[in-house]
Amino acid sequence: MFPVRKNEPEYAKLADTPAPQSNTYGESIDLGAAHPDLTGKSLCINGDSGIGQNPNRYKQHGFYFNADNCIGCHACESACSEKNNLAPHLAFRAVGYVEGGTWPITKRVNVSMACNHCDDPVCLKGCPTRAYTKFAEYGAVLQDPDICFGCGYCTWVCPYNAPQLDPVKGEVEKCNMCVDRLEVGLKPACVAACLGGALDFGVIETPAKNSHQLQTTIPGFPTPEITQPNIRFQLTQSLPREMTRPDAVPLRYVRDGQEQAYTPQVREEERNREWGVSKLSSRENPLVFFTLASQAVVGAFLALFLGPLFGLGELARGVHPLAYPVLLFALLGIETVALMISTMHLGKPHRFYRAFNNLRYSPVSREVAGIAVFFNLLGAHALLTAFSGVFAFLPPALLAWLTNASGWGAVVAGPVALYFMNAIYRIPARPFWNHWQVLTSFYGSMLALGAMTVALVYATANAAQGKPFGALLGWLALPVVAGLALEAVGLWFHARDLKRRGGEGAASHYEQTTTFAKTYLARNAALIFSVVAMVVLTLLRPSGLTALGLWFGAALIVVATGVIGRMLFYALVIPTTMPGAFFWRNQAFQEHAQRNGLAARPQTGVAVDAH
């Protein structure tokens, strides 16, 4: 338990005030009544088996922030960092701000934000390792860094940037509501340290002393509909119609004349159209290879296995007894490398097996399980096909059934795994990703890269044997064109819908057409050129080495287009996070500090090494 000082001031103590039965979202505040089986237990804080005597122990607690009183002193940040012994580049609580008006009449609104211990914690549902738990005690959402393997998915899905991925340790940590203080009747350290009386804490829906508003939004705060956060605001001062962020995110918040609510819109400014190549690389580089390689492998197996059923007899096992198993094992090898590279995205790669722990809720767990099922079925089909003699002890009918069953199983499991892969990115907190274009992109890559892989392998095999292959290339060009067209259509609707919706998604598109404009246009031009080139090759059907050379050239363009598009996919996303400050939680400043060496100074608050 937390040691209580003899002279603990009254403002640091929890108040026992009456609370309503339900909160703003209609959820019960009394968690003990809703979950009686979870009550009466010790939180085992620091090995202490005692149980706190707080009369409101089983009621949902939350933070109260009075923006009228916040002076931006950052005492709450310092107290939180000191109590949790945080590294300089981490902060469970951060103070950002939005500002507006014209000099000399300007307004600034500070917002202090930590974990909101939501009623519907998306971090808990998204975490594949089940490192998160929402307790009946105080409604606290707690996370265990020892269970975490550092995938960072919780940082993707949280709209408030509460979970913090430490690139040095390779694990996530977050605000723990100071439950050790709550157990002895004290408010969290950040609240006790607040100089202006702006931050308070207690049973949710109970206003702090001398306060009267219980708003669920404030300028710069993402919509509470995503997670139903347990934080309430007060802001009575009049503000300009438009408020902007001091960080590098091109967003402004504009007040709706009727509802008096601020909605995010793109903040356009004078910018040059650039290539942005230096900014394409991101922490998600391993996922660029993993997603594209997995989609290519699934598509190649579908084309290889289903091709004979659609009249492509040259792809049958008996026609090329060597090419068929060699290609199967090559696909297995590619997927093996892709899986190994995907673990480089983890802070703790050696804990990769924990990805299966949350199949009930986490799309990451489902994707990993789907890929694993496909991989094993593909391996079984390859072994049964290539080494049928080893299994001669089995009845021929049974061997044939097992070979076909494993093949058909992989045919089903592959696209299902890619659907789960798509579900990972359908995140409300990342509007640029939350669009059906993700599915068209993934399935488009499956069709285009997969069919092209099979076409090149079999065309090369036929050319080596002096056999014609023009007709085969002509038919396999169809799924390539279909895949490229599918991706092109999805991208067109994606750009149109982002501009219509506004907010963070439109800001991502604005970055796409300014910071990365030349790269974006080059990718689009290459995509259109690839479609036209494949159509021309389908119609003309050249033969011999000329055809093979043209196909290899087209393949290079298609692969380059896919890689650039996928890197843009990860580099462009702007999450619905809280506004930062000029230096703190400002991506532009972090890049500046890492570029000129400031990050080497711990007091800068920027991590030097990325895991």
C-alpha cells in the first residue's frame, strides 16, 4: 500500500460524495453490483494482500478537469513521472493545448490528459496478449508490462494516446489510476500536485468542489463515442470560433454554430509539393513486407491450386511435377521469412507466441491465428504433394483426400486470414485506415502479386523446356489486372470519402497531397500504367523471351507500386490523439531533435533509439 503521511493535506484525500446510479452513457456506476463475483479481493499492490477500506471502492472513478483553472504549469506531469519513475521520453499524463484568436486578443485552452479508464476500453479488446484488465475496483483499466510483448496495437486503437510504447524497453506502460493511493483514501499523485485546482478525481458524475459542469467534450478532445471515457470537463470561458494545435498536426477545431461543439477540420497552409521520401520509413516497415508477402503467398497458392479448375491445365500437378512442389516450398519459405520479419515489429520478439492469447476480442490474435492455420495447411499440402512416396503406407484414396483437403483448407484459410488482417486496421481512432479501401488493397495485392508470381515461375519453367507459355500468361494477366483495378478503385473512393468526412482522415489526405505529393502521384501513375500495360500484354500476347522480359519489367513496377503504397499507408495515418505542445508530443520537434542530436540529451524527452 501507499504510505500515508501524518500531515496529508485534505485536498489530497478522496471525498465520499453521493453519486447517481448510472453515468452519462447509461452504464452502471456501481461496478460491485454489476460484478459481485469480482469484489472483496485484494489488488496485491506491491505484494500487499490487504484490501482498501474506501466505501466507494467498487464504483467507477474518473478524472475531472477544469480547463478554466489550468495554468499550464505541468506539475501534474512531473508528479506522475516522479511517482512512476518514468524515463524522460515517457509520460502517462501530458498537458497539451489549443489556441485561437488574433493578437492581442488570443485564447489558449490547456488540456491535461492521461488514461480515462473507459467503460469500453478498446485497448483491452485490442491487446493480443491480454495484458489489460478492467477491475471492479475503481473501474481502473490496468496494464501489465511484463505480459506485453510490445506490438503497440493498444497505442493504435486508443483515441487519447494513453498507452505509451517505450521504444527502449520494447513494452507498453500506462496510467494505473494510482490505485495504491486510492486504496488508502488518497487521490492520484497528479491530482494532489495540481496547483490551480484544475484537476480532480472521484466517483464519476460527481463534480469537484466549486465546479458545476460535467461535459464529456472539450476542444481537441476526440469523440467519446469510441470508448466512453471516464473524464468530465468544465470550460466556461468564451472562445474564438476556431482553435488550432501548436504541434505539427494540420488540424484546427471549428465550433458548430448550433451545437456549440468543436469539430476537427484540416488546417491548410502554404506548402510545397514534395517527395517526402525521408519520411516514408516508419516503425511499421516490417509490416510493409509482412503484409505484402503474405498477400502474395495467399494469392499465388489460390492461382496455383484453383487454376486447373478454371481451364489452366498447365498448372496441374502432373504437368510440371517439379515446378509445382518447388513453387509450394518457395511460398512456404517466403511466408516463413515474412513471419520472422513481422516479429521485428515487436518490442519483445521472443514473446511472439503470446499473440494467440486474445482470440475472443483482438483482431491481431485472429490474424495471427488465421495466418498460422493457412501456413500449416500450405505446409501439409506441400509435403503430401512433394513426398507422396513417403506416405505410401497410407491407402491411395486417403492420401489423395488428405492432399486435396489440405489444399482446399488453405484456399479457405488464406483469404479469411487476410480479412482478419484488414480488420486490424479498421480503427475508429485512425480514420485514414478506417475505410473499406483497406480490404480492396489487401485483396487487390493478393490477386495481382499472387497471379504474377505464378505466371513468372511457370513461364520461366516453360521457357527453359522450350514450351510455349503465351496463353498461360494471357490468362494469368486477368487476375493481375483485376487486382490492380480493385486497388485503384478503392484508392479513388478512399480519397473522395476522406475529403468528404473531414477531420483526421482529411488531414492525412492533405499530408498525402503536400508532404508526399510527388510520391503519391508517382504511385498512382505507376498503378494506372501497370493496369494499361497488363491489358496490352493480355491483348497482344507476345511470345518468347520478349514476353518474359516484358512480364518481369511489369512485375518490378507492380511490386514497387505496392511497396510505396504500403509505406504511404503507414506513414500517413494521423490518429485522433490529444493536441501536444510546441516541444512535447510534437512529431515535428521529435524529428528535429533526432536529426540534430538534441535527442541525445535525456532532458529533451525524445527517445534516441527506436526498437
